[in-house]
Amino acid sequence: MQNGFAKSKGDYRFAFASRLAKRLILVDRLTEAEKFLTELHQKNPADREIFHELTSVYVRQDKAENLREKFAETVLALKSQTELEPKEINAQIAAMREQMIRAFTQLKDHRSAVEQHIEIINRQPDEDENVDAAIRYVKHYGGGDLLLNYYQKTCRRSLQKLSLECGFSADF
């Protein structure tokens, strides 16, 4: 199959590489799968299916840093898409953030998982279940200090800006 990949071109190369990567994952040849998936991701960073497969490889290889990097690239690529409505893009990214929480939890990178909870809360501040999920997470895995410090700092900045805009003087 790898010889066939070397000879493939265009869209066929993309489809072939994707199928090859999935088979390599099945037979636990993760380094080779990562190579093909990374190439595919580089050519189409907004492809969520490729990112999903790459996520599973990085989790199994214990590569949290690589996962954070590719996730950031994927989010950036999704945000730059013009053929989708912003609401649809935001929904896709929110679903990916949920996936990242599970992946980072498996990698025992709880800080990154809490950061994803923060991003979800910030984008849907009126959804109490997101706050509840973050609280449950930090109670179980830790990271409450990160969550609390982030929102204390955010509140402090908001109050400072408000006092400056309204002409009040106050120390925060």
C-alpha cells in the first residue's frame, strides 16, 4: 500500500494517504501513521477527520505538545474558512474542544484540558452546564487554581476598565 501511495497523485493521493494512515493505526504502526496524517494535515489543516485521526495517534504516542500545536493550526484554519457561516465554524470548534478535553485527560495534561474548559465557557458564557462541567473536571483532576485565577484576573481587568471608563478611582 505504501508503494501505491508513492505513485498516487492529486485527490487520489489524499484519499489513499488517509486510508493508509487508518490501516497503519490499526496495526499499531503509529510513527508511520503520524507521518502520513501530518502530511495530510499540512495540506488541509481544516479537515476535522484528519485531525481526529491525528489526535488518536498523538494520544497513543503520549505527544501532548504535538497535539496542542496541531489543534491550534486546525482552529486557525477553520476560522479562516469563508464558505461556512461563523456560527457553524464556532460549533465545529466547540465540538473539537470537547474532544481535546478527553484527549488531554488521557494524556494526563489536565492544565490543557482546563484551558479548553475556559475557552468553552468564554464562548458560551450563558451556558451553566459548561461551568458545571469545568467545576466537575477540576474537582476530579485538579486545576481549580488555573480556573479560579483566570476568572479572577478577568474580573479585575473588567472592573478596572469600567472604573476608568466611568471616571471612578478604585484599587483592584
